[in-house]
Amino acid sequence: MYQMVGYNPTVTWKVADIRPTEVPGLTEVSVVISDQQGSTQNRFLVTADGKHAITGEIIPFGPKPFEGARLKLEKGVNGPSRGPAKAPVLVVEFSDMQCPHCKQVAPVLEQVLAQEPDVRFVFQNFPLPVHSWADKAAGYVDCIGRTSGDAVWTFIQKTFEDQANITEANVDERLKEIATAAGANGDDAAACAVKPATKARIEASLALGRSVNITGTPAIFVNGRLLSGGVPEEVLKQVVEFAASQEGEKQETSK
């Protein structure tokens, strides 16, 4: 990294994650690079000899390209969920409460979920290291989701709406207020958010995301198929309906 960007004294970097990929001989490296404009998280692949780096994505392929991710998610999700437990379509979103793109995609998800009732939706915490209060907000999501039922969805919505007004200095006050307004107990949520068990669940969610190659947010999976970034409502709806139709075909074939 020093050889690549060390010429610029205003640039700093930190290795956020190093992990093997499913492709033999390739290692994934995530680096947070910071300059006067802010911080960005970058991902690249390094060959086994350490002499080459590859930028871009490794994508699944084959007759069942998304089955591996789907099974990992079905087994590992621990976030708040809604919809039928045995729904044919599982939509999992890895999200960061401080992420502006997550805020933008939230109403798109709501529209599609409202139109597709036979879908189970799971919200997974994935706070990014470049965001100053995302980890704390993730603790509130985890705690409210486990103790206050549907209040968590109101909390998520209201936090996104107030995102621009929340700072590292006022985050404790604002999150407690939003939690209370959402129908939860703000003081209880604040106390729960900092408990080791809560931190462990967030770490488990991060590990799950990394196991399915998540490096940024929002990341939305539909039966294991990854849709990254600002996916249009029409595309998300088409993918959900396509996944539902495939499940229907499986059931017909098994009869």
C-alpha cells in the first residue's frame, strides 16, 4: 500500500480485513483509505505469490449459483425479521444505520415488501468502520428487535430520517429519543446496546456478511442472490418474483 499511495502525504490507510476467498490462491484484502475528502473502503484480491492484485468481483456461477449463500444466510441470520417463517423467498439486507445509501434504499424495500406478502425479510447489522456512530446504532437495532417487537422497524425508519442530524457527540441522546418515540424503552435500549452479548451478536452478523463476501452497504440478498447498492424498485421486484416462481417450480417437480 505504501508503494501505491505513499507518494501522497495527505493519504493514510488501514487494513480493515484480510480473508481467504473460495477461489484457491486468491486472498481478499479490504483497506480503508482516508484523505482530506473523507474515508472510503476499498477491496482487492491478492494472488498467492503476493505479486499481483486484482480489482473487481468474483461472482458465483453454475446450475445453482446462489445456493451456497442462501444456505449460509438461512442458518446464520440473527437480525429482526418479519413475514412468514416458511416463506418461499428470503430477503436479507445487510445495512449500516449511518449509511446514506441504506437510507435511500429503505423505501424501495418497503414498497416491494408491501407488494410481496409471501416473503420473509431479515435486517442484518453491518456497521462499517468508516462511520463514527453506526456500531452504536446497530446495538439499538439488535436490542429493540429482540425486546420490543415491531418497534424496531419504526426505530430504523426514524433513525434513517434523522440520519443527517445525528453526530458522534449527540448520538446517545438522539438514539434514546428515537427509541422511545418508536415505542421502545430508550433507557433500556441504551443499556442493552453496550452489553457484551449485544456486541457479540453484531460481530456474528458482521462475520456472516463477510462469509458471503459483503464489503459495503446496502447489500440485499434474495434467496442468496446478491443485489448491491441502489437497486431500482422494478429490478428488486422482478428478482423477488423470479425467486418465488423458481420455488413454485421446485414444489411442482417434487410432487
